[in-house]
Amino acid sequence: MSVQSGRGLPEHTHHPFGIRAEPSCAIIRILTGGIMNESMYPSGPRTDNPADQERFYSRTWFVVLMLIVFPPVGIPLAWVFSKPGSKGGRIALTVLSACILAGALAGGSGAEKSGQSAETAQPPAAVEQEVPIDRTPAPQPNAAETPEEPAPVLESIDAAYTGSTEEGTVVTDADFEVTGTYSDGSAGNVADFTLDAEPTLAAGETTTVTIEAEGVSCSVDIACTTVTKDQFIEDCSTVTYEDLARNESDWTGENVCVYGQVIQVTEDAENTMYRVSISPTDYGGWDDPVIVLIDNADLEDRVLEDDIVTVYGVSTGLYTYTTVLGASQTVPSILASYIDIDG
């Protein structure tokens, strides 16, 4: 049998397992998640003293505090325990507490959406990814290294001709050795150069060749050592038999000129040898023969016995030969370059 209290609620009920509990306490335990347990209640029966019957969670100050701090608990407490006593006050506090709860829920939802928007706004690159670490040691600067200097510039060249100087020689770049001087003061051979022409050397003439490399040039004069007939004749000295026979060492290797009569001709495939008497006699004849040898390619006309000739050539000293009678005879000799027939 339950006893009704003055508030119209059962004063207490008995649990099926024998534990005494109050309806209001059960509601508080449900709302607070069981924070308030049986130890908060006296195990003895309730007294008629109002101060002993009112618990702290049913007091007005606690209900108002919960309405402000934790509306989900404060609102049920206000209406279960009718605190505050004025119904208009409870309605006003309930509305205020509901507004506080709605504002908290709206603020939390806005913060969550803001956080989600911020996360969405992050570019893909902001996603932290594991980047492989390059553990290769960084190259250490070499204090001895200096900045690379520009390549030296070729400032001048010199060339030397090493080819043949005979008549008919064709001059090519293979006949030159070229050296250059550079902007840093160094010098060396220059391999890449060109000629302005590849001339052919002519007897008695000097040929000029211009050589160019990397924008600089030089000129080389090549004198042909093959002289013309006129130049050779001009350089010859007229000599007598006595000059050649008595002072042969003074004339060996010198250009000489003799005049006389051919008394013997001996020919072969390449050369022709003549015996020429170069000293006129008082009776209109010729005496004192000399040996004259000439390359057949140098003959302008064929020379016969008894021809009167002028010989231009180089004295080659004394020549010893055996006569048809078997005797040995030594006479001056000349290597002729030109033989003119005078009669």
C-alpha cells in the first residue's frame, strides 16, 4: 500500500527485489546516466521533516543551474519538481534553456561544417604523403675549384712552307706548318686553316699564299728555286780551259759558261755526253777538250759533232776517262743545263 504525499505523487514505492526507490530518483538516474546511485539516498524510511525530504537535485538553485548549464537535465528537473514554483517562471526558464540548447547544437553543427569545408578546401598537395628521403651525401664544395675561364682567343698566326720549291710544284695545305699565338699568351700548332689558293710554282717566280684560321691570317712568299734560262745564263761566269784545269777547286759548284766545238758525242736513253774543245788555235781550230754531260730532257735541239756551241752549266771538277788508245786522261767537266747551237 502506497501513501500519497502532498504533491500528488507516491511518497515511495518498493522495488520488486526489495530496494526502496522514489519515482523522481529513477528519472534522475535515467537522465544523468546513473551518476546518482543508491548511495545518495538514505536507506531508512522518509521522515515528515520537509528539510529531510527535499534532495539537492530537487532544490530550486540546482534546477536553475542545470537549466542554464545542461538543459537536457535542467528542463526535466524543472517540470518534475515544479521548480521554480511559478509556472510562468518555469516556462520562461524552459524557453531560455531550450534556446541555449538550440544555440549550442547550431554552433556545434556550424563548427563541424566549417571544419569539413576547411578540409575540403585543402588542395590535394596538402595531404601529407610519405616522401622518400634521398640519403645520398650532398656534394661538398671544392675550395680548390675556380670559375671556368673563357677559352683563349687566337690573335695571330705564322706559317712555314715545307714543300718542294721546284718548278711545277702544286702548293697545298699539307705543305704548311701553322702556329698561333693566343690571348692568354700561349702558343701552339693550328690544325684548322685554309689557303686562299693552291698555286703551281713557276720557274724564276715568287708565289704568295694567304693562310687564314679563326678570323686571322698571314701571308707566305714561296720562291721557286727553278730559275729561268735567262736567269741562269745571267748568273754564269765565262771561264777558260786554264781556269777550270788549273784552279778547278775555285770553280767547282759554280755556274760557268764555255764556248767551243763538239768533237765527240756519246748518247744513251737518259743522258748525252759531249767532248767539247774550248780553246781556239792560231790556225782556226779548237783544242783543250772538256767533258759536258746533259739530261736529254734539257736539250732544246739535238747537238752533233763539229757543232759550235755555247754551254751553260755547273763546274763539277776534274773528270778522268780512258781514251780509245787506252790512255788515261783527266779533263775539266761541266753538268750542263742549256746548250745553244751557234753554228
